[in-house]
Amino acid sequence: FNIRDYDQYIFKAILCDFNPKEVNDWIIVKDRKGWEFSRLLHKVKINLFDVMPNQRVSLKTLEAFQGFSIHESSIPFDIDRALTDQEITETIEYCRFDVMNTIEVFLKRKGEFDAQMDLLKAFKLPLSNIGKTQAQLAAVIFDAKRQNFKDEWDIRLPNNLDLGKYKFVGDWFLDKNNHKYEHYVTGARGGQKKENVHLKCMIAGLEHIIAWGGIHAGQVINITCEPDEVIIDADAGQLYPNLMRIYNLLSRAARKPEMLNYILDTSMRLKAEGKKKEREPYKRQCNIVYGASGDKTNPLYDPLMRNLVCVYGQVFFIDLIDKIEDIAQILNSNTDGIFFKVKKKDLPELYRRIEIWEERTQLKMEYAEYTKFISKDV
């Protein structure tokens, strides 16, 4: 647990005959990176898998989530003398307790480990890659070479877009005044606060928030269909990777762009065959390569492509809403799909309009039907 940032360097320090206390203080007290302590540590090669979730959370928090007692040591970590026999015994018990709980956390997250191993097997990568994040693996799979792009805000819209009455949304994305992720605004009490740059507007009778990270519209609602109605959840299958493939929006740092076709085609084939486990590593890579293009530390970093994928997804869905809102009540919008209520008698016309949209955009919708829709605190 947290082996990537801490334990591996303590282990390597011992193997290199350093005082592990000095390395501990380097990381904890001085807040330095373990690899910065000595170049000798680079010579010790180990294969590691960090049990800590990507959304960093302490082991103590996870112990509490699992209903275990939060076992704390009464011995200060910065004690300035040798430990007594009793203190050594207590320290060992404390450490053993955390080790046992690390095992419990690993067993609950073993699916993450299996997915990582499946990625290595699927793309024939050496075991030394087991410690990489999945975004780092994407850079390896696509053979990315870091480039310094200077065109982050050269925003454009797809040529086949038809926003209809919502053309102002496209204009907002093209407006250079909006080409920043955050800005300062004056708060209720006069002070300055930072917030995401966004457009708040009414679309299909529902307030939408449109921003560089995605679109959202929701409401506190509890709707049960009448017998002649149905609620549809319409999602675009593999939206971001399909946008990257169809509109050539993959990171330009990828030296093996053909891998996107291979990964996406394999993912869709395995889905059609019902092979959920086999599909998982391909499905993950489809989405992770998008996120990696927005990560400054990743060789796939290409902020313009990241922006365009997100923009294209948003405007195409607003395009679709424009075409169906006269026969469908929009209940909720998100980045890759919409919920709407429709009369059953209007379903053939609805699907006809969506098919026209699909032919124009080359995106493909997937549907689920419901009789009740409840949302709260979204």
C-alpha cells in the first residue's frame, strides 16, 4: 500500500546499505521524492503493484470502510532514542495489523490487479510494467513520444455539425474569451473565488452546464411512466474513442496510432461475444488514452486533442437534442448520453431521427428502457 511513493524506496535503501531512517525523513519530513535521494536506488529493479487506489486514500480510511478498528500506535514516529523491548513488540503488532489489512484491501481490489495483468498479456508487455499506472501503460502501448504542442486553444467544430437553434453553444466554444479552464469571479460577499469556466443555458427546457470537461443537466425528479410512455437511456457506445477514431482526434504524440483501431475493434468484438473479462483491458485502454492526452506528466499529452474530443461529444449531443426535443422530454444530460421520456407511439419517429443523426455523425447509440426515473443530489 503506497509502495510506489514510499515503501519501495525504504526497501531499496536497505539493499543499498543506506540508513532507512534517512530515506524516511527525506520523503516524510522534507517532502521530497524517494527517487531523488540517490541515483543508486535506480539500479535496484523491482516489479511492484500499488494496492492504493488511484484516487489516493489512506489505509486507515479503508480499514474504517471495512468496519475494522482503527489501530494506532502509541509510539511516536519521531522518537529520539532506541525502542524498549515492549515498544518493539507493539510496533511489530502495529505493522502486522496494517499488513493484514493491506491484504484485505488487495483481495477486494484484485480485479484491478487482474486488469493490469491482462493488459500486459494482451499487449505482450514485460512484467516490469506492472507498477505503471494504466495511463502510463497507454503511453507505452501507443509508443508515445512527448511533444511540446503550442495550439491548446485552436478550437474548431466538426464540419457535419448541425446545432440548429443552439448554435450559440458552438459560438461559445469558439469565443477566445472562454479559452481557459478556470477564472476568478466575485463571490456573494465581494471576495474573489476561482471557478471553472462554463456556459449555463437552457436547452430543451432544462438548465445545462457546458464546460471544457463535459456537459451536465440534471434535476431533482421522480417520474413514473404512464402506460403509453417509456423512459429511454440513450448512450453513445465508446463515445470518446470513437470520436478519436472517426475525427482523427487521437493524441498526435502517439507513434502507433493504428493501435486505436485494434483496441477499439477488439473491445467491440469481445463485447458482442459476451466475453466481459477478456474485453476489460481493451475497454479500459479505449477510455484511458483520452485521459492521458490531458495529463501533463504523460507522453501522450496533447491538450488540443483532449479539448476537441470533449467539445465534439458535447455539441453532437446538443445537435441530437435539437432534433428530438419536440417529441421527447429530456430528463437528464451527461457527457455521453441522455435520458428522455417519450410516448410509445412516437418511438418509430424518434428512432428514425436518431438514425439520421447517426449516419451524419457516424456515432452509434445504445438504448435501455425504464418505467421510472428518480434523481437526487446529482
